[in-house]
Amino acid sequence: MTVLLPYVILVLVLIVAVILVMGLFNMARGGAANRSQMLMRWRVIAQFVAILAIVAALYFLGR
């Protein structure tokens, strides 16, 4: 479990970064506002999951 945790966190952080870049490109090219809002919501959810994974890693690795 503790061996996989850093890789899971890395994947989650990369997912957040990809969603952020997608949102930035959508805004830069003047894309639909609804799509920007959807990407913002997904980014917030992905960040929440990533933070939960980081807190869980700190808790389990600190034991």
C-alpha cells in the first residue's frame, strides 16, 4: 500500500494539471463559458481527491 501511494498521488496531481491546462486553453481561445465552468468544477473535485490522498499518505507513512 505504501509503495503505491506516491504513484497514486503523482497521477492525481497530473490529472489536476491537465484539467487546469485544458481550462486555460479554453479561455485563451475564447471557448464556451459553460465548458470553462465544467472544467473548473472538475478541477476542484480532482484537487479535493488529490489533497485527500496526500493527507492519507502523510497519515499512513507517519505511523
